Amino acid sequence: MILYPAIDLKAGKCVRLLRGEMGQATIFNDDPAAQARLFIKAGCRFLHVVDLDGAFAGTSVNGPAIERIIAACNSVPVQLGGGIRDLAAIHHWLERGVTRVILGTKALTDPAFVKSACRAHPGRIAIGIDARGGKVAVEGWAKMSHMTALDLALGFEDAGASAIIHTDIERDGALGGVNVEATAALARRLTTPVIASGGVASLEDLKALKAHEAEGVSGVICGRALYDGRLDLVQALALLEA
């Protein structure tokens, strides 16, 4: 199982939000590239980067910071989401060294576009499904839909996406524990690998997720717990990669 340390970007800085609220941002590092190097030094083998400003704006906003992160990563792959909503943006970031692009809002508003992107870039498109109370939220979690996370995910089973990233918004940044049940239930219904996100607070959370690895939970994104020291990255990596 892969652990993805998260670097969320707001105004060029590395921050963490509480339940997706932009007004509840805590700055953890003024230099996101330096943060990336710290994660890599600890042994991580994939990074998760989100342009929070871009998610609201609908286009990349923190481009310079993202490019510095990519440069700092050397051979460690990066998956990037936030404001990527057209083919030009996908091509832009793939050409600049991003390994995997995450499409979220477009998965709900234009599924045909997402399927086309998956066909054009096999293995390099992930689908971000962010849910509050089981219902999908888009545009930086600012807008709610009536679509369930499961129904949206099932619509992409034949698309060839590399992964479904399932985020429980109510738990994101809250350190209240990951929603293992919802993530595992989603993974059991899909053939596409599922990456868990939101609420990871301890090694026990990671152990609980790893128990569902054979059912399709292929990875987990960790943020605030790594930044505030509740979760030791070296220990977490050892646990998940055992």
C-alpha cells in the first residue's frame, strides 16, 4: 500500500485546511519544495499535491510552487489536482513532469471529457471523488451535488483511470480518524484501485486501512498528522510497505 504525503498549496505556501474551509488554513511551510524534500528524505515514493486556489479558480494558480516541487522530487512521482479542467492543463502538467493528474470537478460535470482524458493518457489520470455525507462536492468542495460517491465512481469503471481518490470532507484535516468503512465499501464495488483520504491521525488508522488492501484499497493520503508530528512518516511507510 502506498502512502502519499500531501502538499496542499495556498498562496504559494504549504497549508492544511480543516474540513475544506479555506478560511481554516494553517501554514506549515513557506517553502513547499523544501517540504517535498523532507518527505522524500524520509523515504516516501509518491507525493500528492493539490492547488487549493486553483480548485476554486478553475485553473492553476500555484504554478511556480508546483514546478519547484516537481524539480525537487527528482525521480519521485507526483500526482497533482486542483483546477485542472481542460486538455491543455492536463498536457501542460504531464509535460512538466507530473506523473498523474487528478480530475475532480470535471468527473461530475463532464464525465465524457474525463473518459477521453483517460484514453489519451493511459495510467496517468486519477479521479478525485470528494464526499460530504456520501454526496459528491466539487469546485474546491464549495458546491454540493446529489450524486453519491459510489454512483459517480461506478460510472468510470470502464474508463481506465489509474485510481479513485476518495476523500471524506468532514474528516479532512480534523484528525478524527479515517472513514475506513466507506472507503472499503467503495473499493469492494470497484475494480479501479481506491486511495483513501481524510482524517488519518495515527498508525492505527493505517493498520485499519491496510487490512482492506486485498479488497482494492491501494493507498492513503496523509496530511495534518504528518505535519504536527502525530504520525511518524518513517514508521508509517514501514507499516504500509510491509
